[in-house]
Amino acid sequence: MRAPSHSVHNSDQPRPRFRTHPPTTSVLVAQCGDWSPRTKVVGVTPPRATGEPLVDASDPTSPELVLRGATVRFGGLTALSEVGLAVAPRTVHGVIGPNGAGKTTLFNVVCGFVALDEGTLELRGGERRRHRPHHLAGLGVARTLQGLGLFDRLTVLDNVVVGADRHARTGFLGSLAGLPRSSREERRLRGRARDALAALDVLEHADRYPPSLPYPVRKRVALARVLVAEPDLLLLDEPASGLSSDEMGDLGDLIRGLTDRMAVMLVEHHMDLVMRVCDEITVLDFGRVIAHGTPDVVRNDPAVLAAYLGEVVD
């Protein structure tokens, strides 16, 4: 069985002696295959193979994300091969697989870091051919990072304000000129950030700097930063890494609670968490979809067992 890898980032930098204003760009929030017969999502009709829009964005049951025939090659290496999946609204869709299965490449395709060589990607009913990470906030998509990506020289509150930039109405020049509207908007965004921190029980740390906080608290701050953007689709990249069993239980409750207002695509190695919180699971191995279905279906799939545990050798 391949050993799961957990990326834990700890910073030992000292607390700075000055404060800087948070960057105001949605790109920081982003940092946040061919549909096969067995790729079935409950309540979602498989997209048509015509040039017409695959889903109706105005339909509340339409998938937030659809991949059809997604193929990515890096030189002679095929990282993804004809991958297909659909993330239904207000559900948790897990993506699992051994190390090197293509999970991170899949996330990077959705986020615009990697372009498809073949296949199509749809976000909220529109096909995206050349979207980039700084487009994601406007498309209602946010992503957490394995390494957290917090700014050590900004306070916890200012880190979360970065994520609220999607809701800003005053432009750069208005902020630079210090117009009254700009001051009102800054107070409004900071209020949003405080609400997000309070919802995750870390408001008491608002004025501290990330390097001074325990790792689990920083994980919550990073999650607050993406949630304050109020995305329609949240991409969680190994959110349980570095957490204790009790903390993973709290994380599972939080993820399930998010489905009342957004869809979640989750990449995670902790199978107990995945099986508990996911409505649908897609399993990758060597860049291909080898299984798809509910947790009960995937748990007992022979191809999944072989990928994780290997095959019996006489």
C-alpha cells in the first residue's frame, strides 16, 4: 500500500514589527474525461456531446463543475487520461487515489494553472478554455492550499480580508485617494472577515500573526480566507493533513455544514474522513478514473482495493 503524504508547513519567522496592507487581488483567493458509462452522479444528467452548452447555469440542479475527456500530458508522461466527473450543487465530491494518481493535476486544471491537451472543462455551465487563476473568484470558485499560503507579515484579520476582495466595489484609485466610500468599504470587508473568523472560532486571534499560531489554528484561518469569498464551489486540497483525530472530526462537521450554501470538491488521504463526508467519490489511479460512486460503492470496488492494497501474488 502506498503511504499517504501529508504536507505540513510551519513557519518559524519572528513576529514583524510593522503592518502592511493586504493585497487586493482575487488571484490570491484562487490559491485558493470523456463521460464514461460508469461515471454517474445522482440527480445529474450526463452532458451532451454536441457543441451546445452542456448544462444550464440557471438550473439550480446543474453541476458546478463538469470535466469531460480531460487529458493532460507533460512530455511523454500522461498525468490525466480521459477523466470525467461532475460536481453537483451543495454536495461534497471526493477525489482520491494513491500518490501520483493525478489528483493535484486535476485541481490545477480546474484552477487554470494547467491547460487541457484534450477534453473540456465547464464551470457553472460555461466552457472554460483559457481561464486563469485570477478569474476564479469571479467564477465563484475558491481553493485552499496544502501549504496554507498565509502571509506571515499580515495579521490574521488582514489575511482573511484578502479573501473578501471579491465583494469590493471601490477600485484601486479610489482606495489610493482615500475617498470616504473607500473607508466605508474597508470597514465592511473587515466586518465580513471578522464574521468568517468567528464562524470558525478563531476570532480571538484576529490581531496576531500566523507564525505565532499553532498549525491547526492556521488551518482554520486559511479556510476562513476562502469562505469569506462565499464561493459556489470550494476546492479543498488535503485539509486534514497535520490534524489530530478530534480535529478531523470537527473538520468533517464543518465540511458537511458547508453544503447548505456551496459545493465542495475534496482531495484527501484520510479515508475515514472521505467516507464520512462525501456524497460521491471519484477514484484516480495513474491518471485514469478507475471507480466512481457513493462511499459504500467505492469502498468495496475491487479496482480500488487493488490500487491501494495491491494484488495477491501467488
